[in-house]
Amino acid sequence: MRRWCAAAVAALVLAVPLTPAAPAAASDNGLSIRPAMGWSSWSFVRRWPDEAKMRAQADALVGSGLSAKGYVYVNLDDFYQKCDANGFVVDGFGRWAVDTAKFPGGIKALSDYVHAKGLKFGFYVTPGIAKNAVTRNTPVEGTAYHAADIADTAATMHKNYNCKNMYRLKWSHPGAQAFINSWANQMASWGVDYLKIDGVDATTIADVEAWDRALRQTGRPINFALSNNLPIAQATTWKRLANSWRTQGDVECYCGPGPNGSGYPLTTWAKISSRFNSAASWQPYAAPGGWNDLDSLQIGNGDQMGINADQRRSHLTLWAMAASPLLLGSDLTALTSTDLAMLTNERLIAVNQDGVAADRIVNSGVNQVWRKRESNGDYIVALFNTGTTGNSTVSVTWSQVGFTGAAQVTNLWSGASEGTVTSSYSATLRPGETRLIRARPASGTVTRLEAESATITQGVVESNHPGYSGTGFVNFDNVVGSGIEFTANAAQAGTATLTLRYANGTTTNRPMTISVNGGAPVGRDFPGTGAWGTWADATFTVPLNAGANSIKLAATTANGGPNIDYLDVPATTPPSTEYQAENATISQGMVESNHAGFTGTGFVNFDNVVGSSAEFAVDAAAAGERQMTLRFANGTTTDRPMDLTVNGAAVRSVSFPGTGAWTAWVETTVTVSLTAGPNTIRLTSSTANGGPNLDRITLA
């Protein structure tokens, strides 16, 4: 039975919303719907992993309670292999041989040990084929090909951090893919659940594609991670192929007293704080199924990690806000109580696992503010003092965050309520300190519809499994057509992202159809959650009418549906109004249609000068704050910022980072204040590169 942790499945997203959605933003292998959580050997164990150390860390992951919070991966990084003067020693089919002095039981035995503890096992590789395989001309398993047929010995060798001597592969030869398939099959037979491929750069896209195909053909779910310091110019490629990608070099400082800089300290605040800018640049590319990886969490062993407690809390806060994988790099056998409390804070874990990567809205000296909006309408806001000396007061207005009026505020590190806060929020922070809050707008309340109060068809209300809300949950009969109907009231017509809480204690998917107000039913999957007492959230976006709405779910197989606890219905968002860029007033730019993927009849290509601009004429039914979404493409690696003005008044500079290609369209959202009636919204390039290609703006 596949085991899931409550934290890891806290916000499982249904595959397709009921309203039209953007193309898939990440690998479609069905994995890493939420960022991976666990431990990796590189930071602390470094170049000296062995079977005993790996088992001890797995034991500590469970014994500390971390696995119960969702930290389930135990990842063996580099230096498990055996080397000679020519590089990696290989097996009979040219694959790296494991050093049996370090791992006498072999990798499968270690994997079995990890799995027996209810955990998942991760492994490591780099691109190419070993020189020793070519020298020996080893056969490619299951084919008539040999290593010499598929190795490009004339090309520059691949990057490798251990034994070196890795030839590139001839991807024009079918034996190259067959070789990678055989390696992936071996890993699958060992029970690998996570694979890190290191040394990835713009020259290794073919290798990444081959490993993606290889992992899929094994039939085993294997979370696919890329490392390290990947170029953002290929961001759309990485998210198409993988479940995570390292956005910078190593977070380790290599400044310890041991060989190769090993030992404590493991990192520095400069290494951590450098992630703020890269997290902001990469933010548009994170989505369920694929995440920006900021590298390992250097938390667990107190101040000797190299950063103090305030800095460690800021470290975890940034990783949580960015929806980065949470892979610990510390010694789990020597956890301090302070750090364990940080790592097991369920409110912080929930922020990381909500499936949303935050964007930066304040970046002024040492002051930074980040925000994200969750599916229930709450806003998560993180304030940072990134400096190393002196207190600083960090402030943000609710309009900058994305709403107006008052909000109920909760401090997520302490769990304490800060009451109702109007208009703005501020905190005086020590150097390296953070404040993380949840702001629930007074006008954005969520209505919870308990399943036991809905209309049930072929099912019963029960309470024999823990963790439910209200007085019970609905257990459907194991028949096609068993189902439930909720009645949701909306104050106005619009769209709403609904959250359905369910449990499926089997390993078999229990799909249901969902229909709204008698509309066409759409199928949705409800996979196993590991136990009937382990509840997961599934979200879907639907159009609602003003007044009462019918939301019906019906089982489509003889297994019936999952157990259902409740449906959360937030306030509706009015339909958006779209303004195509080609209809704007353009200065120093032109309308073109030579790059695919635009909407309308074209897009605006700005001249490469300061001052090129587009001005939109916008009508607002009433005065107030609006969320404006800008759809753009930037095929360069250089940010192309533009100054935003509304009705002649400066609002802010808007960043338009590289998207990887001129056909890779992404969206960024800003808040604007409009007057009732006609308004002008103007975007003006502020650098000699001009603006990005602009497709449209959309006003909520």
C-alpha cells in the first residue's frame, strides 16, 4: 500500500479544472503535485556515505517525528560509486558500479530498509556514459549495441563531480536511449522513488529528455529532479521534463575544517540570502508537478549550521513561500529541540505544501515582502529583514498584497492571533528575522458545506475514522452512481475555487464526475491517500451563478467514491475583462504575430529603447482596487522591466524576467487602483532593451 503523510497530501489538486485552464505548467508524470520533503546525504555526509550512515539517518527521520510531518524521502547523493584511474568502475552493461565496501548489501538492500520504515528512497546520477564502459566496450542490455557505438568520444566530456571521465552520448543512435533505459530499469528494480540528475546545463537537454523517457518507461513512479544552477533561459524546458530544478549553485559554503571544506559550518547567511533574488526571478515557472528547488534546508543542528535561529527561521520561511522542495541537509541523529520545532511546525509545512509559489512585492534595501494567495482566498505574507546588522521596520499595505479593507491576521510561526488589522501591516525585525502571517480578508470568507448535511445517494454518514470535520463524513456504497449533491450560495456570479476534502484508504483510484448546475459532468480522480484517516484536499475551479448552485459528484466505478468530509466554497470572483495589447495605443513598438501562443490577433513587440510603451483605455464600473494580470513572453535571459502608471500616476516597476523562449507565454499579477468610469493604464519600458512581447492585460 502506498503510504502518504497528511502534510504531503494536504492540498492534492485535481488534474483538470472545470473552467478552461492554461496548458500544463510542469511535467505530466503525475508526481510532485506538492514539493518533495525529506533528507539528502550531500550537505552533512558529503563524500563519505555508507550503508550504516544512511540507515541511521532513515531511523532518525522516523524517530524524530519528521516523517510523520511529511519528510519521507531519504536521498543518497554522490560518492556511492567505485572509481579507478579511468573513472567510474562499471558493471557488465556499462552502468556505474556501487562501492560494496561502503554498501555491502547493495543499493536494493538499502532501499528495502528505507521502504520498510514507510519512507521513499532517492538516488543520484549524472549525464553520459563512463569511459570504462567504452574502453571495455560493454554491451547495451537487451540490444546488439555496445558502448563504443553510442559514445561520442570526440566531444567535450560531461561535467562530473566525482570520478569524472563521462563521455557524451550519440543521441542519433538508438542504442543511446536503450542504454539510459537499462540504467533506469536497474534503478526501478532497486526501488528508487526519486532520481537526481546532476551536472545539468543548456548542453544536456537531450540527456534530460532521455532520462525523462527512461523513467517513464520503467512503469515505476520516480520523482525526477535536476541539478544544479540551471539556466533560466531554458526554464520552460526544465518544467516540461522534470519535477524540480535547482535554480542556483550549492547552498553549502564548503568552509568547514574537514577535507574539501566538510564539517560545520555547513552554510552561511550570504548563501541563504542570495536565494531571494533567484526565487523572485524563477517564481513564474513553479506549478503543481514542477518546483523551483532552492537547494537543501540547512536546519537541524543549531547555530553550528552556520546561521543563527532568526536566520534559520527566515531560511525555512523563504523555502516555504517559494514552494521549494524541503530536503534537509543536517545530521538527523543530532537534532536540536529548537530546530526540530521549526521543522515540524505544521503551519509552515502547510504554506510550503499549498501548491502556490509566492511573488515578491517589496524589495527595498534589507526589507522584503512576499505574498501568495491560497485557494480558500487567504493571503500568506512574509516580511523579512535580510540585513546582518540593525533592526528594520518592514511594512506592506493590503492593496499591495492584493485586497482592500480589513483582515484577520494569524502569526504562522507562533500560531497566535493578531486580531483584525486594517489597511496595512508592519513589523520591526531583527537582522535576519522574519514575520510570517496569514491574512484572511473580511470580505473573502469561505463557507464550509459539511458532507453529512448534503443530499446523499447510495451512501451513509459515518464517524468511525478520525480526522473528519463536523459530525461525520459520507461513505459511499461500492456501486456506480453513488454520489452527493451540495447546494452552494453565491452573492454574485463569477468563478470560485472549491476545496473538497476526501480520504481513500485503498490503493485504487475512485474517480467521480462533477457537474455544476446541471452542466456536463467532468471526470475527476481521487487516488489513494494511504489510510481512511488520512484526509487530502482536492481543488477545482467552477463558474457559479448568483444565488443557489447545485454541485453534484457521482462515482463512475463499482468501487464507489472516496469518503467525503466537506466542501469549502469561497466568495466568487467576478468575471475578468480582457484587453488585447494589439488594441492599445502603442509608442515605439509594433503589432506582430510571428511567435505562436498569443491570444487575440497578435502581440506588441516593443522597440529596444527606453520609453517604448503601450497605453490601455479601461472602463471600471466602480472605483477600487483591481487585480491586473499581464501576459508576456521574454525570449532573452535579461529582465525587461516596465514602469506602470494609472491615470498618469506612477504605481510601480513591473519585472518581466526571461521566459525561456518568445513562444513561452507567462503571467504576472499586480494591483491597480481605478476610478469609476474611464481609466488609462500605461506600461513604459525603463531600459534600453525595451519591454517584453506583451499579449494582453486582464482585470479581475
